[in-house]
Amino acid sequence: MSKFKILHPLLYATLDILDIVFMKFLQDLTLGHYYPTESTIHSLDPRVKLLGLFLVGITLFSLKKPWGLAIFFVAALWLIRFSHLPLTTVLRGLRPFGWLFLLTACLQLFFTSGQPILPFDLAPLHFTKEGIQQAIRIGGQLALFILFSSILTLTTSPMELLRALEKLGSPLKRIRIPVADICLAMLLCIRFLPILGQEAERIVEAQEARGINLKSGTWRHRLEKFHGIFLPLLYNVLGRAEELATAMAVRGYGQAVDKQTLKSMRMSGGDLFGLVVIVSWCITVLWLFRG
């Protein structure tokens, strides 16, 4: 009985965390959304932006000094401003991944050996100076990479991303790797994330309109109410996936040998200049702040 009394508040806390994390993840997620507007970043060749994200990721995770992360954050703010994107919307897209940053920071904070800070030992946990530095560095690297990825999807339409991935992966076709199918699967996964959020929000509003309070009752009742959101959401998503598969089959997807497009992808002088700027900037930052 005493064990149940101890576990009872833990169950309520777990349900609260699941409710907050699940709903906030779907409502605030910006990764996969496209923000149509006119800017220089929007007009760049999508292959340049993909290569730029790849180079930024390599440079970002190679840094050892926190000042390098600050330079990357300033660069991200400049890109957001230059792309005419709403700053609050882009930064809000980091909130769904807060649990990932927190978990990564805690693992580095308590399990990194080095110079202890506390006068007493908390074995097997080690609260060290090196652990704090590692937590800040790795947590910041993850947050910045997701931020740059969000900027990429917000400034590039899904079709442009698909064509760019196919162009960059075209050499793999020589060894019979289905590049087009893999790129399409990746794009559909990205595009289904905002659809999942919209469906979840619609189901929650429908449940509340019926008078169902999702934040009251015993933990068993609240768990049953959570099923009332998850199961319809799963059903609707599977239904959308089936409709998409039917539409692709009707349009003869997979039967054509070569796909034809009205607009060919060609890099202009501005695209090449942008790529040179990205490469030069990454090399400079890596040389200054690698440590």
C-alpha cells in the first residue's frame, strides 16, 4: 500500500509530462513547414542550401569552444532576418526538442569525469566542471543544428527539396540504389509531421467540445482519455497514408522510366557565390574555434 502511495503522484506527474510534451511537440513543430515569401535565401538553389546544411553540421559538431556556438547563433539570427522569417515562429520550433536537449545535457553533466565541483561525492553521478562544459557544448550543438534545419525547410518548398536530393544522390543510381524512392520517403516523413500536429489539435478541440476535460480525473481515467486522442490520430494518419498511396498509384508512380520536369535546376553565379561564402565561413570558424 505504501508503494502505491509513492507511485500514485509519480503516475500523475508522468501523465502531465506526456500530455505537455506530446501536445507541445505537435503544436510548436516548425520542422517540415514551408514559409512562402520573397527573399534571397528562398531563391537560392536548394542544392546549395542542402550542401550548406551538411557543411554547417560538420563544422558545428567539430567545435570545442563555446564562442564558436555563439558565432553560429548570430549567423542563424542573420539568416532568419535575411530570409524574412518570423523570429518567434522559428525559435518556437526548438521547444518540441527541449526534452532532447535536457536529456543530452543531463547525461553529459552527471556522467563526465573531471574536476569535481561539489565537496561531497554523489557516485555514480559526477558533477564536474568538464561536465558543465560538455552539457553546454553538446546541447548547444543539437539546438543550433535543428535551428538551421528548420531554416532550410522554411525557405525551401518540398518539391525543391525532393529534386535537390535526387540530383545530389544521382551518382548512387549507378550502383542500383533507388535514390528517388528513398528521397520521396524522406520527404513524406518530413511533410507528415505538420499534418500530424494539425490532426492532433483538431482531435483535442473535438474532445473538449464534447465536454471531455483531458486534465482532470484519476490517472486511470486520464490514461483512457489519452487513448481517445492517440487512437483517432493513428486512424486518421493511416487513412491519409492510404489516400496518398492511392493517389500515387492512380498517377502511375513508379511506372515511368525517366521523370520530366518543366523547370531544370541550374546553378547561377549567385548560387555559386553563396556556396563559396558558406565554405569559406565554415573553414574560418573551424580554424578559429576548433580548439
